[in-house]
Amino acid sequence: MSIILFIGSIILILMVLMSVAFFTLFERKILGYVQIRKGPNKLGLIGLFQPFSDAIKLFTKENLKLLKINFYIYLLCPMFSLFNSLLIWMLIPYYENLYFFNLGFLFLLSCLGMNVYMLMISGWSSNSNYTLLGSLRGIVQVISYEISLVMIMLNSIIFLMDYNLIKFDLFQQNQWFIFFLFFSSFMMFVSMLAETNRSPFDFAEGESELVSGFNIEYGGSLFALLFLGEYSMIMFMSFLFSMMFLGFNMSSLFLFFKVLFLIFMFILIRGTLPRYRYDKLMYLNWKIYLPNSMLLIVLFMSLKLFMNCNF
């Protein structure tokens, strides 16, 4: 059984990394068509070999050892960032032969909380004003939206009364949660954009004022590791949203198309919306999303306690 678990884990990691590679191609193609151009189309049929070319380029570039960086911490941060983003994929609730978490929701919160440390330490260890400012902005943003993200997820957890995420499959057999938790699902999608530092909330990498932010001193293979960690987290967030609000069935091919649609929405928002203002981002979280999500929790718990509603 342990051999099957080990082989399954290796296959899962390889498939996530391959998906990230083609996710980058998909993003570049969509952004190309948004901007009325073709995108990558030279290397192979419609540019299918472009991700492999990018990977070879990044992992064969020279890594510069800068003079005043904290070298070992600087080196380890991208590795731990990728490790954490791959570790969170253990949460996919398989029915058999792989992982099964009874407290999957708590494990999810623990892994999301670790992302903040990677952001902070990578910005600090680079020993640059731009990286430090970018990491500080990213930390404030991620921590703020993590609080509202937890509250929004609790809105749907209340219906399950269980931390095991596989229960989303059992409770959404007849009707998806998005139909009666539409506002929660919308708030969660926006919070996911802020949590993963994506446009229009990519303030940790504001090129116009921070010269790419916390990762400016990283290049070559170390930048590729940060890149892989960020994009695998985007894919996982799309999977999580689909699992919580759009019905969940691991044996259905329809799940793949739902996740692909959410990834497409991530890319389309990047191509169409301008960057938000930082103070408005904080206002959106602390004055709108957090109070409303807590109000919804009180409302659902009141219904459950005082009206004997069997959800």
C-alpha cells in the first residue's frame, strides 16, 4: 500500500508540474488574443513546445551569487515555496489509494498560512529596498485576505458541519452551493485573486513602482521555482473553488472543464482589468468582505440553531 501511495504521489507531482507548464502557454495565448495578436506559435504546432523551451532556458541560466544577500536563506526560499504549493495538492479528496484527510480544511489553512513566510523571507534575504517593500505589501495583502477567505469558506463548511472536504461531493449531488451562496462564491473568487497576488491585485509585483517586487533578485532556476509555486497555487485555488461551489465529482470529466473555466477567468481578468489601488484593496477586505462574511456566518448558524433547518 505504501508503494502505491508513493507512486501515486510522484504521478500527482509530475502532473501538477506539467499542468503548470501548459498553464503558462494557455495564459500567453489567451493574453495574446485579448491584445489582438497570436501569442507563442513558432515552436511546434501552435506553440505546444514553448513551455519546454522556457523550462530549458530558465534552468540552464547562470545563477548569480550577489554580494550582500543572505545566501542560504535566499536559496532555500523558492524551494520551500514550491514544496508548500505541491504539499497543498494532498488535499484533493481521493476516494481510495491516496490521501484522505478528516481535517482537510484545517490542513488547508495551515498551508495557506505558510505562504506568508516564504513571501516575507524571500524579500528580506535578497537585501534590497525593492524586494523588502514588495514583500511587506504582499504580506499585508495575503494576511488580510486570508482572514476573509477563511470566513467565506466557513459559510459553506457550516452546511457540511465537517472539515472533511470530500463531503462537498455528497452535499452537492442535486444542487450546487453557488446557487444559494452566490455572494459568498463571488467574494471567495475575488479573495482568491488577492491571495495568489494576481491582477488586478498584484501589488507585491507592481512593476511600475517596485521593479517586479519581492522576486527581483531571483533569476534562472530560482525564479522558475517561485514561478512554479505561484502558478500551481492558482490551479489549486481554481480546483478548490470548483470543489466548494460548483459540485465535486473526481470521476467526472466535467470537473476538468470547470477548473479550466476558472483558470480562464483568472487569465481573462489579468488581460482586461487595470491594477487596483492599494488603499481600496484594503478597504474592500476590512470594510466589505470581512463584515459581510461574518454576518453570513451568524445568519446561517442562527438558522441552524433556532429554526432547526436541516441543511
